[in-house]
Amino acid sequence: MNRSAPIDFSPKVVTRWPESSSRRGLTILELVIVLAGVTLLSAIALPALARAREAARRVQCTSNLRQIGLALINYHDTHRMLPPGWFESGTVSSGWGWAAWILPELGQQRLSEQVRYDLPLGAEENRTLRTESLSVLRCPTDHVPVTFSLERERHSESEYQASAAQVDSVSEPLFDLAGASYVGVFGTEDPDTTEGTTGTGMFLADRSIRFSEVRDGLSQTLLVGERTARQLPATWVGVPPEGEEGPGRVTGFVDLPPNHPRADECEFSSRHPHGTQFIAADGHHLFISDAIDRNVFRELATRSEKP
């Protein structure tokens, strides 16, 4: 006969770890120290992150300019001349700018086939094209508007004074244009106040420059550079003769160093720290410092003689 094991009725001893009496929350001092550490790390990390982002944007801007330079060189190889800076005379004052002529070289063959070069820029047939935004013509660091409204030029002082008092009644919008960051080099004179065919740079009105005309050397002659939209909005499309600050929308000039506080609105500038980017006539990239000697900068903007 099997017998079950005897039942143990002895009291069980349960071991409990004593609760710590030292458990508590953070003190105010400890919290202040933690917050100070987070603030210090943020102060170190955020500027470094901003610099890294700007470095990436600057690389993209450099790539854009190199593509533009290569497109212009290829255009010159094909046509034995550069495109004119803009058209402002002739039987059709079309207004098309230099960048509109290199669309195929920029990989925009489809867009190029839509352009009616035989019609004025403001024609209804070109309405959609006028507002086409191209990333290769926009610096990612600059705050370039996708489009901006071009107004009719006001020539007299009375018109400007009246405009300040009654903007709506005097301002006459013509049409919208696609924004851009890069303008051709007109020379050392303001294209808005100088005869368009007399510039000493690479992009003039109604005239195409040949590389054989560049006496200073292609590597020592600026072709295209940056200008911020906050200074004067630029466009790749072109401008009609009656457009406000027309030539300055597609070209710029060199007088003072880049980003100079007293520079004219048609001079060169950028949002990159300490300088502005350019492409030379031989296709190589230049980052020109804000501290460049003024005379040296002006010489780089001419194709055959000192300013």
C-alpha cells in the first residue's frame, strides 16, 4: 500500500528586500545641470548642422554653374558664338534672354521646342513657358521666387513719386516670369543705364560675343554669376524692352566687390557666406570673396580691356 509523502505544515519564510529609503526625484540643481548640458550640446551641434547643409547647397550651386558653363561652351562650339544677352530691337523685339537659347544644351530639348523665338516674350503663345521654373538655374541657398510679376518701366521722377503714393493706380504689371539665380556678365557698366550693345562683358543686347574676342584669356573672364533675389529678382526667360529694370533681369555688372553694402541692385551677390560663385568663359568655377580687390574684380568682368 502506497503512502503519500507527509505534508509539511512548517511556516514558510519569505525573504523580502527592504525598500530603499533613498529613492527620490531630481533636485532643482540636477535639473538645471541637465538642461545646461542639453543647451551646450545644441549650441555645438546646430551650427555644425547648418554649416553642413550650407556646404551641400553650395556644392549644388557649383554644379548648376558648371552645367550652365558647359552648356554655353557647347552652344559656342555649335554656333561659333555665344547667345546674345537679350533682344531689344529688330523687327520683333522678342526680349528672349541668353539662357532661353541654351535650353537644348541644358537637357531641356522638349521645353526648347515650345519656345516661339519668332514672337515677343509677352505673346500669348509663350505664356506657359514664361513661368517654367528650372532647378538648374536656381541656387538652393537663395530664396528665389518661383515666379515674380514684371511691371512696366517708369522713366520719370513724377512717375516714381506717384507710384510711391498710389501704387495700384500707377504700377502696370506686364506678366509673370520664372525666377532664377544666375545672370550673365554685362561688364563694368550698369546695363539698365548704358546702351545695351556697348558692354565690355560677355552678354550684350542684340549681339553675340565670340570667344576669339576675349583678349584677357577665357580663364580670366567671368561669364555668369549669382545675384540674390532680395537684390533684384532675375529670370532665365528674358525681358521685353518695356519691362522694369529689363536688362538687369538677365545680366549684371561689376563695380564694387560681391555683397558690398553700397552695391547697385544689378551687381552680383549671394547668400553663401563670404563670397559669390561664378563660372569663367573656359568653364571653370570661381568662388570670389567679398574681400576681393575692386580693380581685380572689375578686370575679370571685361573681355578685352581694362575698365
